[in-house]
Amino acid sequence: MARLQGRIEDAGFPTWCASYPSRHLPLPDLTAWLRDRLRADLGERPVAAVTHSLGGVLARHLHPDLDWQRVVMLAPPNQGSRVAAGLRDWALFRRGWGPAGQAVAAPDDWPPVPPNTAIIAGTAGATLSNPPSLLVGALGLLRGVEHDGTVAVDEARVEGADFATVDASHTWIMNHPRAVELTLRFLRDGQLEPLDR
């Protein structure tokens, strides 16, 4: 996210970025941990969020406790994840993705997406630049659906949210020029332009 963070700062938006212990905490504890960090560092002022993958799920869980002005979700598993569901019994998956990854396998009572949300999904499929996607492809976990190698487009989409797709992989969607352009436009204007003009 560092490159996108730099572009957001260059556009005049101050940023705050955090890594979170998703491999060690269940989703409710992870949400509380992140909420405490955000409030300690940013206070009660309204903020915008730009998230990747599980970060979008966390933004949902942080709302309405945090006053999101706008939210841009890159490749979020908003409907859960076929990949997580298919791999959740694998010891390597449990170790690598932890309890939060298990929650994505079977979403349970997730809060709605905050108002003023844009979702950008990738469509690159399995690529060498996203090595885990090759396993996903070999196992056929996303066969027959448009996806970024990790999250299917229909898993990202949520009714009522502004939505676009870009030809990017899950791992690198935040560096895709069109995803950057759309993110900045939504932060600035509160809407995405359709990709097909």
C-alpha cells in the first residue's frame, strides 16, 4: 500500500497506515484493536479509509463507531471468500491467515457497508505476480467466475456501493494505475467514473 499511500498524500490527503495482527486475533478482537489505534492516533474527527482485502471487512466492522467520510475498498471479500472456504481446513491456511481468515470463509452477521463506499475489484485471474493465485487456479476454487486470483468479483460487489473493475491481481491491485486514479477520484469527488465511457 506504500505506493498508493504516496499518491494519496501527493493529492493533498494526509494518511495514516497500519499493519494489523490478522494472523493472531479473531475478527471482533482485531476490530477493537484497530478501533483503539485509530481513535488514539486520529481522535474523533471524521476520516476516509482506503482498504485492501480484509481491510474492507474491518472498515465495515468499524462503522458506525468511526465516522467514515468515504471508504474505498480494493478487492474486499464482502460476501465472504470461496478461497478461504475451500482452504480453511488446511493447516497452512490456518497458520498463514489466522482466525480472521477463518471468519472470511464463513461471514456471520457482518455489518452493512458504510455509506459513501466505492469498491474496486480485480479481474486478472491467476497470475505469476500473485503466486497463491496459481494454487487457487489449480484447485479450481474460482473456476467459472471473474476474479483477481483470490477474491471473485461477485464476492467484492455490494448493492448500493459505487463499483468498478480493473485488470489487476489481488496482490497488486493497489498499484494498478486505473485503481489509483479511481481511488483518488472517489476520495476527492465521492464517485467513480464508469470504466466504459
